[in-house]
Amino acid sequence: MSAPTTPTTPVGSEPPAAPDSVSAAPPAEVPFADALRFWLKLGFISFGGPAGQIAIMHDELVERRRWISEGRFIHALNYCMVLPGPEAQQLATYIGWLMHRTRGALVAGGLFVLPSLCLLIALSWVYLAFGDVPAVGGVLAGIKPAVIAIVAAAGWRIASRSLKHPAAWAIAVAAFVAIAAFDVPFPAIVLVAAVLGALGGRFAPAGFGGAAAGHGAARAAHGPAVIDDDTPPPPHARLSRAHLARVLATGIGLGVSGWALLRFVPGSSPVFAELAAFFTQAALLTFGGAYAVLPYVYQGAVEQYGWLTGPQMIDGLALGETTPGPLIMIVAFVGFVGAWTLQALGPDALLAAGIAGAVVATAFTFLPSFVFILAGGPLVEATRGSLRVSAPLAGISAAVVGVIAALAVFFAQHVLWPDGFGGRFDAIAAALCAGAALALFRYKVGVVRLILACGAAGLVLRLAGLY
């Protein structure tokens, strides 16, 4: 897209609040440099798991910057929810692609992961070489209660805009009960929600047609967006068989050639090829997010390949939950520990082996996500506005609200009752969570400031011996 004539809000500063009388003119197109800085920032602040990350993107891109409208954001999110892989990273990739073609997708999706990869490599090295560090533990302990509030706020925000009919609320409640009480697999929830959404589109189209009323309210409150509801798809987002063939050939070619290079180059350890093959399979099975695939990763990494032990896997999950980026970034920890433990590059190059293992595991986990977005994006854009497509996606969106609520309960259970409901209640964590919720809901504090404040509070309390 061409460069604008007026600058956008600099990354790192708070964009101004919407004026009392919003302008009818759409904002200028977003220059690639501004988008690059935002995606880099997002990679460092994307705490809170998928719900928290989606909340941050919604707040920044839909409400503050107005780079994309509510309707386009929700339509893209619904598509990402039915894909295997990390939905928040795929959503960032989709929006980056829509704004700036393939390079935008690579930058948005890559920078969503890169800071987390670097941080997890560093923390994995500290974990293996030096053991627990109290200061790091304090910061992470302070962030965990904030995550509960962030997830709850995301659920409420999406519910208030996506649930337009009593039947949609019923789908959300049913999804919450199914996943929280009966541990129903997420793919089954998505399938049933899509069917119910299709039925809702037939018998109650006003409530399952994409929530146009809520999107219109967002436009009235914040003004038009760069990519608005009525903005036609750019040329690169139009459906093309040639484009689809190129993307599939490139993605499959990169995966196969990368694995062959790791497997057959003389002197290469088989550990790296095993990591590549295993995490490619995992990426194609991650319907329902990271929690759905963790048992599969545990079984393969611990029981089949012996890359790490069960307690190490749990420690890695704790790191993944409290660092920026998708929770599935635990694969970087698994790859690091596995290559280090098995001395993939020899006993004198443990750190290099760990870094290589983390990079290989991450690259092969996320390669399919880029293929899904670049190949499927034009089809998603072509079906926008079709009730036959939007109604099932609206049903899925309703179910997502229930799943996010269940995720908030899951976090609350493990943070506030760390030893289980029969164990002690963490009053300090509860106080931090209540303060974070008050800051979000009452005072509209930004997510970044909230995370920094809670992390600092956790550090001070840990160093003081109180937490």
C-alpha cells in the first residue's frame, strides 16, 4: 500500500482518545515502517495467552489506531480459530498480510514469535545452567494474576460485540460448560458451534450475520478505519489459483528441504531432524490451541524421544505461560532442553546445540501457520459478507467467548489456588488480580502498563520475602 501523507501515532506512545465528534474521513494508509515498529512492540507485550494477545490487538488496531474495522477483525479471527496452530499469531499474520502483502505477513507473524523465542532461549539457558532465579520468578509471579484480568476483559469485550442474539449467548454458555466441566475437545466444540451458527443464520439472520450493528457502533465511536467494513480487498487479496499453487509449493518445499538438510547432511545430529518432523506434526494437530496439543507434545518429548523429563516439561509450561508470545512457544524450551541434554553438537557446545534446537522446533512449528494464512486469506476475503459463511463463523465466535471464559477460570484456579482447590488460597495473587481487573475495567489502563506494574510489584514482593 502507498505511503500516507500524514504520520500515524508513534509506537511506544499512547494514541489519543477518540474525539467527541469523530471524523468521517478514513485515516491515511499505514506505512510499512510504522507497521514494522508496531509488530515488534506487540512481540514484546503479547502476554496473557491467546485471549490476552487478541485483546491487545483489538485495543490497538481496532479501537486506538483504526487500522482495521471491527467487522474485518472478527471475520479474520473466526477464520484463525478454525485453523490448527496459534490463533493469535495467525491473526497478526493475517492483518499484516492484508495491509502489506507477503512481507507484511512475514514481519507480523515472525515478530510475534521472535522476542518470545529469544527470551525463552535465555531463560532456558539460565534454567539449565544456574537453576531458579528469584528476581525472574518474582516478576513472573506478579504477571500471572494480571493475566487472569486480561483474559476476563478480553472475553467480556468480545462478548459485548459478538453476541447479538439469545441463541448466541446460549452457544457461549454451552461452550464454557462443555470445555470447563466435561473437557470436550475444542474441535468438537467448533464443529457443533459452526452447525448451530448455520442454523442461526437461517432462522435468526440478524443475530448471526456478522454482528453489523456492533461493528457500526464501533465505527461511530472511533471513526472509520484504514481497512473498513466496505473497503474492497486489495489486489493481492483476491482469489487466484496460481497464487494458491505458489504458496503451497513454497511452503511444502521449505518444509521438506529443511527436514532433508537436517537429516542427511553429513555430521548432522538426528535430534534436529526428529525435532523438525515431530513439531511439524504437532503444528498440524493443534486444533483448540496450545492446551489441546500439550498432551501430545508431552507424550512425544518425554515418553517417546526422552528430550526432557516430566518435571522439566511442567517448568517449561510455566515459562511459556508467563512470557510474551503464544503458549505453544513451549516448543522452544523443549527443543533447547532436548538438544542440550542429548548433546546434539557434542559435549563442548551445549549452548549452541540448545539454541539450534529451539530455533528448529520453533521454525517447523510455525511454518504451517504462514502457509494457512497466505494460502487461505484470499478465500476468506472472497467470502466476507456471505451469510452462508459468516453465520457458521458467528457461531464459532460465540463459542470462543465461552472458551475464553473457561481459560480465565483455568488461570484463576492455578494462580489463586496453586496447590488445588483443597490447598491454600494465594491472597496476594488475588489482591494483584483484583487490582488489575479494577485498572482494566474501571480506569481503562493499557495492557502494557498493567503488565509492567504487576511485574514490578511481584519483583518487589519477592525480594521483600512476602510473595
